[in-house]
Amino acid sequence: MSIEVPNLKDKSVIEAAFERLRAIDRQFSPYKQDSELSKYKRGELTELTLSSEMKFILHACRRAEEKTDGYFSAWYGDDFDPSGFVKGWAIAETGRVIEEGGHKTYCIYAGGDILARSNSGKVWQIGIQDPTDKKKILNKLSITNGAMATSGNYERGKHIINPKTKKPADELLSITVVGPDIIRADILATAAFAMGKKGVDFIKHQKGYKALAVEVTEPIGAVTARNL
């Protein structure tokens, strides 16, 4: 993750932002045995005894699943892993800390997701990477206040599962969703990627959100990028 705050003199706000991220990791990490999430998954905590933040995440994941017809899901069988939701929420929380520190212009980048804010007239220039060639940019965006989330298999392999088929989603190379809210953009990008090519139509019906979908077309290996 990287954070940019123009003309920053006191770096304490950056330290506070990263401390908030570390706290979120300690609480929600599926890899830390002493995290609240791990204790909940082991049955050491019940839904009634969870912290307010964990309850919020749990309920938010359920709402996201309902609103995406099940294509965004934090459950794989009986296993609950909210990482797909927590990532966007953690970015939003980082932005909140920065704004509470008195800074209204900033850009946060975390593994393909971006939250950009500006009240100084600054326009953030953001490039969308070609999933087949990291040195190439497919499109450039100019954002003052908005969010961008990208889902795809080109960085971590086929890790996004289509909840309907229980198989890795691979109809698209990537899909980038742009809109006002980082949490919703992240949810929509994951759901649309899991849907495959029909995810393109799904995004078209999301008011305030647009996307760029990248798919392999004939001849094999050629890349087509579609702006929605």
C-alpha cells in the first residue's frame, strides 16, 4: 500500500493511517491465529460476542452477496473469509484517518485499488495496466474525487471463484470499476469478474459506476479492452 498526501509536513497522519491498517490486519487476518476472525471461525466466538466492527463486516458481506445475486460471497462452503470486503473497507478507513487529520487531498493505492480525494483542484492521473504486459497502459483516468477497483487473475493466479460454478472465474482477464465509493467499487469489480462476460452488463446497470473490461479475443492472445 502507498499513500500520497501533497505538501505534507507532519507525517504523523501517515503513521496513524498505517497503524489503523495494522489494527485491521490484527483483527481480520485469516492467517493470524489470534485474530478475531480466526477465533470466530474456530467457534471460540459467536456472532453475539463479536466486536461491533466484526458484526458490521459480517452483515455487510451478507448484504453484498444479496445485491450481487451471490457473485460476491465471503463464504466458500462453511468457511467465512471477508478479505474481499475488508480490503475496500480498510482503504476507506485509511482515508477517514487522513481526513480526520485535517487532509482533504490524498491518494491511497492498495493492490489495484485506488481512493483519490481532492479539495484543492488537484487532478489525480491514474493508469489502467494491461494485464498481459505490466509495461503497457490500456487507459488513463483523471480523478478528483473517486475510487477505482480492479479484479483479475493476472497477479495472483486464478484466485477468484465463481460461487455459482465453484470454479475459478476466467472469462475475463480483468475488470476495472470506477465510481464514488471504494467499498462498492471493490465489491462490484469482484462480482463482475466472477460473472465473466455477463459482468459487463451487470456494471452497466450500476448507477454512478463505469468499468473497463479486458478479455482475450481471436486470434488467441489478442486483447480487447471495452469501456462501459
